[in-house]
Amino acid sequence: MTISSPEIKQRMAHFEQVCRTSGIKLTHQRIEIFREIAQKGDHPSAEMVYRGVRKRMPTVSLDTVYRTLWLLKDLDLVTMLESAHEKARFDARLSPHHHFVCMSCGLTQDLNCKEFDNLKPPKSAKALGQALITHVEVRGICFKCAEKEKTASDKTGR
Amino acid sequence: MTISSPEIKQRMAHFEQVCRTSGIKLTHQRIEIFREIAQKGDHPSAEMVYRGVRKRMPTVSLDTVYRTLWLLKDLDLVTMLESAHEKARFDARLSPHHHFVCMSCGLTQDLNCKEFDNLKPPKSAKALGQALITHVEVRGICFKCAEKEKTASDKTGR
DNA sequence: TTAGGTGCAAATTCTTTGCACCCTG
DNA sequence: CAGGGTGCAAAGAATTTGCACCTAA
């Protein structure tokens, strides 16, 4: 999937604005790396971004791509699929169920919900393949992390 | 979360039966590794399983834990959270949307669905923390992989 | 000008593999 | 007893880090 040109422009403008606001330097590398993600809708990996950017800028290094990607993520300019950084985790429960994932510490807890169990894949999924499982992931902040953040903000005032 | 004793027994029985059916040897290591996952509901990582099993069997090696975990997964005796093996993947689309993930090749495609957008976190999530985002992941087989499997089965007859 | 950013190469972390010995069936 | 399974140590893959040079503001 390729993103339409006005949409890309808007994304680039937003990117530049956020960088300025955050006092982050607008380097060639950062611009090209962000553009690479902004103009592609196929959820590229760091390696894929690297290869794409190298076409236009043959000297970028892979580690700059990584540093920039995490930076963009911290600035909420991109989102991440699959919790990279996370190790594989296993579950012996085979019956369908859902998850609550803490966005701060990554703790994953089972979530039982009849309503979710009964969700049917939408028509739009039919265009992509054969849908088998509909799994809901509720993301939020677990109580332990909420407590921690509260304590921290009491100190920093932030 | 600890799993109730009858439930564990049932899981162990199922495990032993599947191993026999598949002609997989029931070694001490495999039994203890499966038990470790079966009796815990907290989605342990390979490292955590390793530490748990070592208490009862100090000589197991981490690589046996890994080999056994992937084996259990192949036998559909355990499921995996977070697509380990997968690299981090990025997305510049910030508006909420959902995903169709191919269970065979891992291809992730955006899925638009108003019904999913409007899903509210269930009451049971309130007990775990503050819910912020409800994300649906439809898992299935994409057309490309379905085609591949079809071609393969034409040959193997499986 | 100068602090933050980059490239390089080496380090880390998680996971996999080759090989000789061991144990289940 | 035979062939799959295991432990060890070493290899791989993805990501991170230290350091000296570079460049946007």
C-alpha cells in the first residue's frame, strides 16, 4: 500500500513541527528515515527502512536508523507493531481469550470477555485472506505502573 | 495467576497424549518444561521457564528449554504471545486501526472496521488497570500463503 | 560556535546449531 | 538397542553502545 501524496506531505509537516517543538535537530537522515515510513503503508522493519533510505542516501548506517526509529517512537511520530524488545512468551491456555497489556511495563494478563469472543471478522478482512481468530488486545496502564508514575510525577512535578 | 490442580492434570494428560500420538519421546525435561507453563498463568518467557524448571531439575539447559518450547508450539500444546522471531515493525499511521496478521508468513495488513473502533474495554479490564486502546488483531491465512499451502498439499497429499 | 547527531566497529541480548553422549520406547 | 533427545559451547541475528568526527541551528 502506498500513501497518497497529500497525506505524506501532511505527515512530513507534522514530523517537522514536532521536531522543532521538541528541540530535535532536523537532519537529513531523520527526514529520509521518517519519509520512508510515512510513504509506505506496509509496516517496514528497521532493516527494510535501512534498505529504502540507502537508495537515496547511501551512507546512512543501520544504527542511525535504529536510533531514529526509537526516537520517532518516543515522540509518538510512529507506532510499533509486535512488541519488539520483548522476548517470546508462552501460554498453555488454548481456549480463545483476550489480553490486557500494560503499555509501560509490558505485563500481559488474560482478559475474559464474551462480547469479544463473539466478534466476527469484518467484511474488509475477506479481501486479505481467510480469517480464523479474532483476538482483542486492550492496552493501557496497569495499576502498578500507574502508581509508579504517580510517585514519579509527585517528585518531578510533571 | 495460578492454575487449579484439576486443570493442570488435564493439561498434563493432554500433553502426554499428544506426545504419544506424535511419536515424541516423553522425557523428564519435556514433562517439567510443559508443567512449568501449564501451572502458571502469567505467560512466562523462555528464560522464566528455564529458571522455574531449574529448581526441580538443576541440569536442564536453556537451549533444551527453547527447543522444547518451539516443539510444544508446533504441536499446538502452547500458544505464543508477541510474535517473537519477528523484528520490530513501524507505522506512521497514528489514527486507530486494526490488523490482519497472516499466521503463516507474518504479513500484517491494516484493517478498517467501524465496529472494532467502537469496542469498549470490558468491565473485567477495570480490575487490571486503566484501559486506553482497544486493538483487534484478526489472525488467519493470507491469500498468498493459502495458495502456497494448496500447491504443497497437492504434492504431499497431506 | 557548539551541542547534539552520525558512522564505525565492537558489545549485548536472545535464540539457534553442531556434536558427542545419554535415555526413552 | 537404536534413534531421538540433551548439554555444552560456540555461532547467529537483531539491537545497542562508546567514541571521535561532523553539522544544523
